[in-house]
Amino acid sequence: MNFPESDILQQLPKQFFANLVSKVNAKAASGVDVINLGQGNPDQPTPEFIVDSLKQAAENPQNHKYSLFRGMPRFKKAAADFYKREYGVDLDPEKEIAVLGGSKTGLVELPLALMNPGETLLLPDPGYPDYLSSVSLAQIKLELFRLKAENNFLPDYNEIDPKVAAAAKFLYLNYPNNPTGAVANSEFFEQTVAFAKEKQIGIVHDFAYGAIGFDGQKPVSFLQTPGAKEVGIEMYTLSKSYNMAGWRVAFAAGNADIIEAINLIQDHLFVSIFPAIQDAGITALDSDQSTVHKLVALYEKRRNEFWSAARAIGWEPYPSGGSFYAWMPVPEGYTSEQFADLLLDEAGVAVAPGTGFGAGGEGYVRVGLLIDEPRFTEACQRIAKLHLFDKVKTK
């Protein structure tokens, strides 16, 4: 018997990161010492006090039962307390917090819970590729809005076609941004709330890199903006802040109607996440955040080290202010993918082509700041031997 995939499954976009990993692994298997700057997987361990909390919670027989469908009240309270302490935002733990098995889950399932087939979702270009999965799964219409370097990779709402804006039901944002490292400020989020109210569009802010801001600037939460809870939600993951990527624990916060819809669809799809992981999440959220501050300092040091090494060969970065990525221009004569393939094939350096994040990423590659010196310098020295930036350097 044959069991063909469903039409919806066949419509799903190709997994960009899986293809990238396959290329890197094949090169490494051939014996090349690949310096992998293409990954977005945190390389530091989860802080020991969080791991210890999990161990203790895992030994509690009460945590061996099914989870509560909508998550532990204590975890939701910890999330609300965290937002009050860190951002001055008041949240009702039961009505304005939804527990997620990773923020990707919430971002992909939201259109299934709140949109009907044929309705329009606005997504950034470039943007996180997995946003696209929801389009096929929910059978909705996709419209892209361009993020441009001249506007610091923030959308210009005046450039969105009024007919598209009138048809759109939700719009996704992500700051600090993946892949560009761009950051948003309070003024931009005020514009966003005003745009959402005028056009009656729901806002979903992916705050995955919310803890990671550089140059003394703490990233701004969308929910800090007056009126934000009237028009949307924010998704916060523990993956980046606490190096808990494999633990799959996050939460959505904000508009009560949107939160209820997320909870309702998860009632049918999941039974929340392992209670012991939620206990460990509480420990992380309730902590003094000193480990987070140390982690951010490490990423900022790495960013500065990579920038220094890149500038030494004439490769000038986009001045990113957050996340753990560097957004690097492609030299003339190459597409993003051609340049990425060249670096892997000729220098043994893996980067992510900007077009993996959308057509708007053409002309750039993304570098992950997830290795230590001296590998940054070595990578740039290998690239220098290709003489791609000699003309730039001598200007």
C-alpha cells in the first residue's frame, strides 16, 4: 500500500535550516574542518541552578501525571511577575498568559486558532522562515512587507498597500530581529499600535531575543506600549535567555481573546508540557537574571570580536543592536546563495544565505555568534584568502 502525503503537507515550505545543515554536514564528512557560522543554536549550557531545579522537580511523583491542559498556574504567575519586574507590564496570569511548548509552536498554531481559510497574514521579508509553515497549515493568504536597511530593517507602514492592509487580519514582527539583528524602539511600537487600530490588524510580536540587547540598550517589549494589549500579543521563549532551546518552554502574553484562542486550540492538540520543565522555568524566570546578563555580555563580546575580524579584511557589517547574529553584505558579483556556497566550498566557512529568510535577504548572509575566538578570526582569515574584499579594503 502507498500512503501519499496530504495536499497540505505537500504545500509546506522546504525546511531551509535542514538543507543548510545537510550541506555543512556533507562538507564536514569529506574531511574539511568547517567553521560553522550558519547555525542559530545556542552553544552555552543551561545554567546549573535551572538544571538542578529540573532534577528535583523530576523526582516529584506529582509531576509524573498528565500536565494541566493550560499549564501550571505557578508558571503563569511567574511569567506575569517577570513581565512586571522586567518591563513594568501588568498581566493577568490566567487570562493573559498561555503556556507554549516553544514559541515556534505558538507562532505556527496562531493562524489555525484565529484565522479562516483565505484570510490574509502579513509577514516580514526577510524573516524567520518557520512563520511560513502556518500559511499552508491554515490555508491562508500570505502578503509580505519588506524590511530595508535604509529604514534600519523596520517596516514602513506607509509602504504597505492600503488594500492589503485592509484585508490583513494579523501581522508578525520580531525585534531584536532574526536574521538582521535590528532592534525596535518605543516610537516604532507606538506607530505599530496606531497602525493596528486604524487598519484593525492583530499584532504578534516574536520576542525570542528579548533579553539580548547591546551597547547598554535593553530591548523594548511591545507590551510596554500604551494600547498594545488591545491589539496583540507577544511571545517570549526561555530558549535564548537561559540557553533552554531543547527544553521547549515559552509563553504568549497579551490580548485576552487571542490568549484564549491559543489555549483552546492547545486543549485539542496538547496536554501542556512536562510539569518538571515548568518548575524549572519558574526557577529561571524568578531568578535575579545575573546569568542572563553574563550571557548577553558574552554575545556582545563575540559580536565585537567578529566585527573587528571582518573589518580587518574589508567586510563591513550591518550595525546590529541585538540577537546573536551578524548581518553581513555580499560582495558584488555574487548572490547570497552563491557567496554562501563559495565560502563553504573554498574556505570551509558556513554561513546562512540571506535569501533563506526571504527575497528581501538577497545581498546578505547571516553569521551566528555562537562560537568563540579564535575561530572568528580564523574564519575571516580564510575568507581573506579569496580576495573578495580587497578593493573595499583599499578604498
